[in-house]
Amino acid sequence: MMKKLTALCLALLLCGVSAVSAQETTVREDVNEAWKQVQTDTAQLWTDVSSALQEAGQTIGGSLQEAGQTIGSSLQEASTSLFAGTWSFTNGKCKTTIACTADGKMTLVAEDKASTTTWKGTYEVKLGKVLFHVEECESGVFIFKKNKAMSETWTLSYVPYGFRDMRFSSDDLPDDGNGYDFSNPTIFLAEEK
């Protein structure tokens, strides 16, 4: 009988161990499934946050770009109107005049005792330089004049000099009638308006 009782106890013990083992396996599987779900949910959360930040960045970037373009355009208009004026340089019997209007038109006139050459076009003011888009050249000796269409861009470097005068230099400007080379910094005096 002892053998039977031992066998019965052993059988009950094995059943209990199997039940606990089955419960542990179920708990372990539940924990694993929950952990996989947390990982999936976290990955989805990061994807959603990343997408939201990217969209916000594009919206902000677009707004900043538009604002920058508006500010740049306003500064360009303001600098163009502030740059409006007439300046001249006299070298003996030669006179070179630069005239800029508030609406972006520019003329450059080179005069000597016998001839006058006038270049006309538009201009853009940049930091420390003016881009003169030359569209037309009119040259003449006394009453004989000749017009020529042009499509060139001349760069004139400038620095305000004193209250109203300007210091200009340019490799693009032709020498005056006395051979003065405008690649040298040259003080142009403001003319009265």
C-alpha cells in the first residue's frame, strides 16, 4: 500500500508541477505578447511624432521662406529708393555722371568737350555694389547721335563717402575722355536735387 500511496503522491505532485508549469508558460507568453505590443505601439508613436514634426517643420520652413522673401523684397525696394540720386565726377574737361531714380532706372553719362555718351538701363542695389543692367547706349559728337541696343550688366562697387557723396569703382565703366580708369576708387559728389 505504501507503494500505491507513494505512486499516488508522486502522480499528484507531477500534476501540480504540470499545472504550475502550464500557468508559468501562459504568464510568460502573456508577458511576451504584452512586450511585443508595447514595442509595436512605441514604434508607431515615434513614426507619428516624426511625421508630425516633419509636417510642422515644412509649414514653419515655408512660412519662414515666405517671410524671408517678403523682407528681402522690402529691403531691396527700400535700398533702391534710398540710393536714388545723382552723383558726378569731374576730371578736367571731362565729367561722368551717375543718376539713379527711385523706380530703378539708371543713366550714366560721360561728357568731354566734344562728345557725350549716355548709357541707360535699370539697377539693383546689393550690399556694397550696384548692378547696372545696361539696355541702351547713345553716343554722339555735337549734333550727330547714334543709338545702340545693349544687354550687359556692369558692377559698380560703392561706399558712402561723407554725408551725401559716394565712392564708386568699377572695372566695367569705360575710361573718361582723359583716360581716367574707374577701377580706381573715385569720389563722386552728390548733385543738388
